[in-house]
Amino acid sequence: MPYIAVDQLSKTFTVRKKREKGRLTREKTAVHALQGVSFSVEQGELVGYIGPNGAGKSTTVKILSGILTPDGGSALVGGRVPWQNRKEHVRRIGVVFGQRSQLWWDVPVIDSFSLLKDIYRVPTEAYQKRLAELTEALDLAPFLRTPLRLLSLGQRMRAELAGSLLHSPELLFLDEPTIGLDAVSKLALRDFLKYENEKNGTTILLTTHDMEDIAALCRRVMVLGHGKKLYDGDLPELLSRYDTQRVITLRYDGGAALPPLPDGCQVSREGADYKIAYSPQALPTARLLTLLQSAGSIRELTAQPENIDHLIAAMYREMGL
Amino acid sequence: MNTVKLYLRSMQMLMKSQLQYPVSFLMQTLAQLVMEGGEFMAVLLIVDRFDHLNQWTPGNLYFFFGMMSVTFYLTEIFGRGITGNFPSLVRTGQLDTLLLRPRGIVTQVLCSAVDPRRVACVAVGVAALILGSRQSAVQWTTGKALAMAEAILFGVLLILGLFLIEAIFCIHSVKSIELVNAITYGGRSACQYPVDIFPRPLRLLFTIAAPFALTLHVPSAYILGKPLYGWPAWTAFVSPAAGGVLFLMLYLLFARAMRYYRSTGS
């Protein structure tokens, strides 16, 4: 029996629009946030959950954390139905919303933590141990006694993360945890998530738009679009499907012209620069380079690095999102 | 007991955070003093022109005013989460955060805010009570003190209950409904005077729908030695419970409404 079992989950919101002039009633539209989504996650997995804005990611997280009741389908988390018996369920999960603070704004971080200890009824000994572990792993010591409002975004995120893990949840939902963080903070956060997942076996479901996060952390990824699950499986495999094109830019000495290239290459010209898009499967890079060199001496050549965001954009386009 | 401890710890922490801005806190407390003091001044000036209002002397009226002030503003200090904060909790989606914690929602909402500035208003209320009981020559007994404590306690619950109505509307419509203010703030303004000076429809409203008369006026009248409608003395100890009943009913309705809660944003 998987740890999270979601079957045919659906949720529809009714959105009332502003009344149009000259009409008595307001128009209502049904927004199908989720339409029959099914998946399962094993204990200890670290799964990425991606999709464009409005795909239904947050709705899924809200249902699985017991905030929302679905209209149809079933979901079991650790054998519990999340929206029934809310208190019993939330005791065992942790949720971090990147955009929403769970700690108290004007009080020192440590005071917030100690109140959370009371809220979750964590025994003092377990709390001390966990706090020490998190302080060490997330490097909280320098600002533990500083009010939250004086922290930088990166520090605040670390504090938030610690706050949601104090009660040692078995499942952690992360909703865009790296939003707005600088490179160093992002890396530190990723390292920590890996550590928490491996050391404590915490199951993690990570929602994000930052593909680097996913690539660094998750082997498995689920793609959601328009309330439906579009892909569920290996991240490298997903990427290889869309990773079909490479682009290089080059300039010749003395403005020599391009040699004729095989079919399937798209060439565009900007001043003296040529931009060539080709598919390495059809035309190996070595052969292309030989061809190019035969036309003259190359002064500059840049290969555009593989960009995961481009791949995802291509994928969303193809899936019609 | 754990819930009470949690509430007290939250209050302590929130007080601390309010005091992070000491000057602002002081100024606002002062402003509250001026506001509520002005209100009492107005009552003093008006009441001073009459010998009596029905059977009530000016001193009696000050006492009624004091009871309402103390009760209402104690509610605002300790129940700020419900009396003031709830609509914004819903609108900003902060309520989601509360739902993610293994505690009751009303408990957590109560733990989410405190408004110590209102202590100035309570002080004005206490002054009115002292002045009122002096002028009315109240002979204090243990029974009377008990009746007063009970009235204030149930009065706080009553007012919390009335504010829960607004919270319930809020869950359904996201925006707060100002109409409910008619019986919360409106009730406060009207019921700082004893209910029997009002015409029948208002008397019914404040006895049955929003039972300020039962929770505050009956015991106050007993303390002043002029039983409301000539009711026997024991009613002063029983009727305030109406506030508790109202709170309980609305608490249950609130819990029901929470099942229909849909959060905002992502």
C-alpha cells in the first residue's frame, strides 16, 4: 500500500464574475481545478510536482493537507483521509508555502518555535533535540533571537522550513520554497531538503517553477496541466523527449558565407552572425562543425547551453498548456 | 488546560510584539482613552439634564455604561482575533495556515491577536462603574460581586458570539458584511442604557436575538437594587447564561460553516 494514494481526484470552483452592465445576474464560471488526477507516492520519496500557473498544483496540496474537500475521487495519506479528522492528519504533516509566512512577524524566531512546540504538543526533550538538529542543518544560530521581520528572505525561508519540521512530520509539502532566493540560499536549501529526505526518511512533495530545483532534487516528476496529470516518471527521460534541438551561433573571419547545410537545419542571420538550429540526432555535431569549417576560418562560436526552462516551455507548448 | 496555557502563551507573545513599537502603542492607547472618555463625557452631559430616565437615576445610568464598556472592551482586548482579525485572516488566506495546525480554529483565531490598547477604554468603564455605584449608593455584597463577575464573563461570550456571525458570513462570501455591525457595535451603543427605556421591538431584539438585556442589564439592575421588570433576585444569576448559550450556538454554526471554507489564492 503506497503512502499517498490519490484516485480520480477532482475539484471544481465556481467563480463569479463582476456583473456586466445592464444585466441582473452575475455570470458564473466553473473552473475545473482538478479533473480526475490519480497518482501514488511511496514513503521516503522526493517527488517534483510541476505545471504552469493555474494547473491545479496548489489545489492538490491543499486537498492532501486537509484544507480543501474535493468534489470527487479519493485520497489517502498514510492511511488517513486528509479532510476528515483534520487535527489528526495535520499533526503528521508539514507544509511550507513560499509566499505565506507561518511564523509570527514581530517576535524572535525562537519564540515562534517554542509556541509551535506547544501547538503541536511536542515533548520538551524531542523538541530540544530536533531544534538542535535543524539549527545545525539550516544554520539558524546567527538569527534565532532576531524578530522575523528583520530577517533576509533567505533566512526567513530557512526559519519557515525549520518551523514546519519541528514536529518531525512524516510528509512535507513545499510550495515554491525557493521563490525569490539568491543562488547561495537556493543551494543551501536544496542540500537541506536532500539531507532531511535521506536522514529522516521524510516524504517530500515539491511544487515549484524552478526547474533547477527539480533537476537537483527529484528523480521522479509529475506534470500537471489544466487539472490533469500529463506525465509521471523519470525526469531525465521527460527531458530527453523534448531535448531535440541545439542552437549554435558563429561568425567567420572576413564575413565568409555559410556552406550549404543538410535539410533540417534552420539558419537565420543577424549582421555577420549566423544562428543555426539543428538536431544532433539527425546531424552529429562533429559533422556540422567539419562542414562549417570548410567554408572559412571561424572567428567566434557559441553553443547555447541546454536550458531546462526552454525544454519545459517546449513541453508545455506541445501539451497545449 | 493545555488550550488555556497555549492561549496565555500566545497572548504573552503578542503583547511582546506589540511593545516592539512602544511609541505607537502609547499614542494609540492615548487615542483610545480620548475616544472612550469622550463617549462617557457625552453620556454625563446628556444624563445630567434629567433627574431620572424611567426609574433610573444618573448614577444608575453611569453604572450601566460602565458595565457595557468593561465587558465590550475586555472582549476586544482578549478576543481581538474574532472581533477584528477574522475577515483579514480569510481574505489573505492566512486561515489556511491555521488549518494546518492540530488545534481548533476558534482557539487559534483567539490566539492570533490581542489589542492591549483597549485597556484605556476598560479604564474609562471602571471609572464609570465606580462613579455609578457611589452615586447609586450600592451596598456591595459577595453576591453582588459574583453577579457582576458572572455578567461580565457571559457578556464577553455574548459579544464574541455576535462577532462569530460576521465570521460565518465571511467564510461564505470572503468579504466582511458590515450589516452585522448593527448588532455588535450597534448593540454596544444601545445597550449602554438599560433596555426598558427602549420601545418594544428593540427590547425584544436585545433580549432574544442579542440578549444584552439578559446578560448585562438584569444583573446590573439587581446590583443597583432596582430589579429589571421586578424580576426576583435569582434571575440575576441565571439570565446571564443566555450569553453563553448564544456563543455555543454560534460556535457550532461556525464549525459547520468552516466545512464550506474555500481558501483564496495559491
